Amino acid sequence: MLALSQLGDVGPQRQGQLVRACGSARQVFEFKENQLKALPFLNPKQVERIAGFSAFDDCARRVDVATKLGIKIVNLHDDQYPYRLREIVNSPVQLFYRGSLEPLKASHVLAIVGARRMTTYGKRVIEELIKPLVEKGIVIVSGMAFGVDVAGHRECLKQAGRTVAVQAQGVDKGYPRAHQGVFDQVIGSGGCVLSEFGLMNPDWNEKFLFPRRNRIISGLSDAVLIVEAAEKSGALITARFASEQNRDVFAIPGSIHQPMSRGCLELIKQGAKPIITPEDIFEEFALRGAKTNKNQPADRTVIPKDLFESPLEENIFTVCRCDSKNLDDIIDAVSEPASFVTATVTKMLLLGRLREVEGKRFVSEEM
């Protein structure tokens, strides 16, 4: 699996398809070049990259280094894999992390992201919002970047809250290096730092790293709050991912004359909920005076384990809970052979666990 993650231009969705088509991560690299060319979802550059990969000794060294640093790995099928992230179409096949994944089991998880060139207004908004959010037990997720991201982590730590940082690079050290102190505090406070990459790789192109990180930030969360953003800010990519993943998008309104507010104002025009007070978020999370259950989301009922005859049935049920999915989406999300998934979906339809809706899409039937 680590070797797969080193194929920079083979994304997580393709990785999942490769494992299903070849039988295992190891067998991906045992396929001959002509066998790889026969796979319809690979382009010539990806075939060349896989067939020519030879850095297995380096991968073994990286695993050894990661283990010594206390870096842990969780795979898509592990019970401790963050359940919200499993719901999205292109879930990472594995996550590397330091610290604890427990905060991601909280009832409410909010991503707070925004401009790297944060203004005084943005800083004040973060300071005023995060204390009451922490008091309600809301976990804060962000990306450890300069500006809004790291300010969110810092304020959460200051208020003794739980925060999770998603890095664009590996998790052997802080990224950027200037935030090593925050990196250490996040881990030491009971939160975690995670990534789909284990160790830093200076040769990777950052242009593809940040969008991949952003879809994890939104995927781990119930909603995404954009504090400040210019018209072409990377934070707007996170907002787009959130919409595609059926997450709520919140935005802080600002002056029409302030460049760092224009992205937020555009999001509000497109339907994002404007956030003026913490109560606006509590209202969306149904937290007005309510005690939060830190083990299960308030808007999702507990699924009885004896409802399913196999882990695959449970995974399919979970994937289809928040939004209807077509068969390809389900196959990509659960990372199992297509024939198994198709047969299991048919069985779940007959048992009333799934319901088919318009457009040959499937949604879970709550029991």
C-alpha cells in the first residue's frame, strides 16, 4: 500500500480500482505492462509509472522510519478508519497519522479554512467563534497552512479543545516547518495530524498535493466554514469538495471592498450559509442547549451491528446513508471487487436494506 501512495500521478480513486482489479496492492506491481495497459482506467503515463516503479527498498525504509517515529497507519477497511471519510467517493485507501483518531468520532466536526494572507478581521472572527464551539464539544479540523488554518488550530488549543490537522505532505514533521510547534501541540493535546502520505517527499509537486488534502479536510467534517478567501483562493476548492460530498458550507460575510472577503461573499451568493454568530452554527448542528453525544453524530442513528451479515453490507449501508449513490460510486467507496458489490447490493435491495431511487441510484433504508 505504501508503494501505491508513492505513485504521485495515480490518485486514490485509481489506487482503489487497481487493488480491486489486481487482487491486492502487492499484485498491482506484479502485473506485466501489457496487463496494465489492458486496464481501461489507466492512461499511458500511469501505466509507465507503475511498470517502472522499483523503489520498494525505499518504501521498506520509510515504513521502518515511520514506525520509529510513532506514525500509525489505518486502512479503509479498518474499524478505526474515520467513518465520515469512508462516505466520500474517493476516500484515501490508507491514512498515516500521529496522535489519536478519537476526536474524529465526535458528534460534530467542523472544518475551518481560509486565506493564507489572513487579515485582522479574520483573526478576530476565529477568536470569537472557536471558544463557544469548543465549549459545545465541536472538534475543529484544518490544514496547518499559514493564515486562517493555523490560527484555527492555535485558538482551539488555547481553549483546550480538540483539533485535527490534515497535512498536504507526510506526518513525520510539521508542514510547513514553521508550524512544528503547533504540530507537536496538536498531537500532545489528544488530537492528531494525518495525511494520506507517510513521510515528506520534497520531489512531489505541491499543485496536486493541496487539492488532495482539501478533499480529506471536508470529508472528515460535517460542515466546512470559510473564514476568509480571495476570489481564487484554495479554500474555495475545499468548499467545492464539501458540496460534492454533501457537507454543509458556511461562510463569514465581510466587506465588499475587502479582497479577502470576496470569495466568501460569492459562496453566500451560491447558497452557503452566512455565519454571524456561533449560534448560527449551533442551529445547523442542532446544538441549542443540547448535550452532545461524543460517540455518535446527533443526526445519525446508531446502526445495530446484527443488522448485517458481512462487513461489506455494513460499508455499503454507510456509504448510501447521507446521499444516494450509483453502483460505480459504491464500488469506488468500498474498494471491493465489482462482482461482490453488485451481488451484495442486489441482496440488500431484496432484504429492504437499500432502496433504488431515480437514475439507478441507491439509498439506505433506515430500520
